Amino acid sequence: MRLTAIALLASPALILTAPAMAQTTTAPSATAVPADLAQPATPTAQMLAQADTAAPTAAATATQTYQDGISGYFANWFARSDAAKASQPHWMTPLVTVTPRLEQEVRYDQLWQHTGTGANIDQYDGGKGLELIPTDTNEVLLNPPAYLNRSVKKPAQGYADWGFLTVKQRLASANEQDGNYIVTAFLGVQAPSGDATFTNRAWIVTPTIAGGKGWGDFDIQSTLGIQIPMSQANILGTAYLWNTTFQYHAFTYFWPEFETNVTQWSGGLRNGKTQVMLTPGLILGRFDLFGRAKGIIGGGYQFAVTPKLTTEPVLTPLYDHAWIMTARVAF
């Protein structure tokens, strides 16, 4: 009887607790539902606003990074060009020979030439202009065409052909403390844009190899190039250009020099002829002007020593002698 009573008293408790236990063990958990089967929540106004602004923010970040790259390139221009100049010899650019060094300057040259036939040719600007160092090992020369004024014999005026672009690629260099040498390759392009009296009527491409070596205050700079006409080869021929400068540095600002300027023709109307010109000169600089700017001035006298004057089929040498003046602002 006592056991029966205990059983009857316990039964309601078991009955009441059984459903609760069943619900706890059989009802699905919210965290157990796979993500791809979950019902998406209805977007709120705040969620929509965030979605609208997310993509523009990413695009703005990419644009800002791109703009920082461009502005950073120009902001670091002088730091980069100064580093390029610091890793090479600090010689002076000669009057005629194109230096193998990378240089950054604005340049104006003036030539007063006298030909073997008695004509005078005043050459304004001399085909010089803006020189820039855009990378650690490159220089770009952007030059306007020279303007020529011929007088006394066969007077004429007009522009010469336009050597509008020369690119330098420095191959090896060391400053005065680390070896004092340099090797550079050039490529120049000239367009037949001159006036009828002075044009070659042909595009000309001039690859060049250049080098230099210094010993204390003395240095030698030399270039060897080939002028290759893209047309009119039977008239112009191929010209081999070899320029060498012997230069000395004295008293801070004085750079006396002596140049040999050799041109030899293969093919064309000057086939087999060799023109040799000598150019003693003096360049003064680099004088402080303002900020980064340094002033440079110089002059020299160039004269032909070979070949003997001939006028047929074309005038050779190109001129008998010339006075040369140069003015530059390096920066």
C-alpha cells in the first residue's frame, strides 16, 4: 500500500516533466540551421545607407592611392634627380660633345659660323633646350629646332631640322670617391621639319655610346655615334660621329677644355671624306643664382683642319670656323 501510494504521488510529476524534456530535445536549435537556408533579414534604413556608401569608399581609396602615386612621383623629383647626379662624376658638360653624364638644366647655345665659300651663318639656340632626369638612370632632352640666318652668300633664313628628342640610359657610373667614371647610351631622333633651304628631307636616327673617366681634376669625355638617315641615303650617306673632350677643373669655377670633333661619311655625296674640327674653350660655373639654380656660361672657337675645302658635289667641310657661346641654368 505504501509503495502504491508513492507511485501514485510520483506519476503526476513525471507526466508534467516529460513534455518539457521532449520539447527540449526535439525542437531545432537556431544555430543549427545552415546559413544558406536561413531566411534573410529585412534590410533596415541603416543597412541600406551603409551599402550605398561602401562601394564609393573603396573606389575613392583606389583613386587616392593612384593620385598619391602621381603626386608622390613629382614631389620626389628633385630628391631622385639629386641622387642620380650624386652617383656619377661632377664634370662640366662640354661645348660640343654631348656629356655621358645625366644633367638637368635649361640651355641656350649661339653659333656664328663662317663657311669656306664666304657665307656667314648665325645659328640661334643651337638645337638646345630642356634637359630632365625623370628616373635614377635616365635623361630626356627636349630641344627646339635651331633658327638659321645665312648672309653674304646666298642669303636665307629659316629653321633647321628638329632634333626634338634624345633619351639617355646610364649603364654604369661612379662618382669621384668611388671610381670617377661613367658609361651611357643615347638615342636621338631628328625630324625633317626644317625650311626648304636647310632641311635634309629625311628622318635621322642617331644611336650613340658615350663614356668618361676622371683622374683628380682632369677628365676625358667621349662619344661615338652613327647618324642613320631613313631616306635620302644616296645623298646624305651614313655619318660616323666621334667627339672627345679633354677637360680640367681649376679654381672652383674654371673648366678649360679642348675638343676634337670628327665626322666620317660612308655613302652619299661626301662618301669617304673625313671632317676634323678642333675646339678650344672655357666654361665657367656653377654659380649660385637662387634656390637650386646654378648659372653656367662658356665659349669657344671651333675650326676645321681637314678635309681640304671642296664645293662639289657639296660643300665640305660644312663650315670653316665658328665662335660658340653657351648659357645654362642647372637645377
